[in-house]
Amino acid sequence: MKHTIPLLGALILALAALSACAPGETTVAPTPSPAPTTAPTNVPEPTPEPTDVPRPRPTPWRPTAPEQPCEPSDSRSCNILFVLPESGYPYWTWSMPSEFEQAGYEVSVASRAITSVNSCPAGTTSMEVDLQLADVNVQVYDAVILTGGGGCQSQWDDEEAHRILRDAVEHEVVLAAVGCAPTILAHAGLLEDRLAAMCRLDWEHKQGLDYCEVIEDLGAICTNQVLVRDGLIVTARPRSWLFVPGMLEMLAAR
């Protein structure tokens, strides 16, 4: 009799198990809910694409002048304008313009001087003035050239001269400045973030100024390269023998 109670308990447990698993019924284990995902907080933001790409700096230029003289066409007139102060150096007022004339270009001079641009030092030579600054229409020229010289600073605040220079840029006319004349371009607001050739010599007519510092204060990038082409703007150091060949090469390629 002492084994009857344990056997009876085992029988009851077996019957309970059979009723829980009756035919046609299955037990399915509950699927655990996925754990909530949280976006990581330490992932860096994507780097935006740069919008201000630095302008490439021009490389040194060693030009070769074309052998054939300029011939007027639909793309060029073979006309060059010199915008001169009332006084300048003999090389600017005689030799350099004649080099362009020998290459087939017609040279005109615009100035505030009424009849002629006097050389510096005075009395050595002069250059006849063809038109006043107010009468200049840059669209009839292939290039506008500044030479600076002794009268360079007189054009720093010359709004009529600056109007000509800005018109040249607007109408995609080649614009050139030699010697100290890049300072005129800088004062006209045309050399910002541009490379420009500039002498650093502290000559007497500079009134103690470092012209490289002058153009840098106005946003230009000063270089001691002999000749620089930055877009359609050409600058050259004083008496650079590369300037005229460079201008002729550039104009012939347009």
C-alpha cells in the first residue's frame, strides 16, 4: 500500500501531459520582440563637397612671337590701345609701340594729355595722343596696354582710366600692364586673387613704396616672375623682353 500513492501521482501527471498535447494541436514557442534600435550618436556627419575650389596658379610663361604679321579677321581687328599717363619712359612711349606696329598692329594712344605724352626724363622723346580717355571704346581693340612709368600713381585714382580697364575685362579684351602699371589694375579692382608680376625695387618715383605690398593690400598675389598670364590679364616686370612676344603669341591664338 505504501507504493500506491506515488504511482497514483505519476498517473495523474501523465494524463495531464496527454490532454495538453491533444491531436491537431501544436505548441509554438513565442517569438521574442526585436530589441529597439537606436541610431548611433557618434557617427560623423558626411563631409560636403567643396564649393570654393582654389583657382590654379599660372605656370611660368616662355612665349614665342608668331612669324606672320597680324591680319584682320572676324576674331581680331589688329588694333592695340595704349592708355598712358601724361608722362612715361622713352621705351614705353616709342620703342614698344613700334614693335607692335612692325608685327602688323595699328597702335593708338589714349591719355589725359592733350597732344602728346612726354617722356621721363623730359625732352628725350614724346608720343602723340590720338584720343582722350572719355572717347575710348574698348570693343574696337584686341588689347589694352598700361605702361605706368613716372606717371603710374596718377592713374591709381583715375576713374575714367579704370572704366576703360573694366570694360576690357567685361568684353574679353586682352588687358596688359608692365612695369609698375599692375598697381593701376589693382586700384581698379581687377587683380583680386590674381597672380601679377611686379618689381620690388624702391625707386625714387615710388615715393618709398613697395609696389608688391601695394597690390597685395588690394587682393593680388605678387610674384617676381618676369611675365605672367592669368586669364586674359598679362603683367610683366619692367623692360621685359618677353612682354611683346608674349602679347603677340596670345593675340595670334585668339
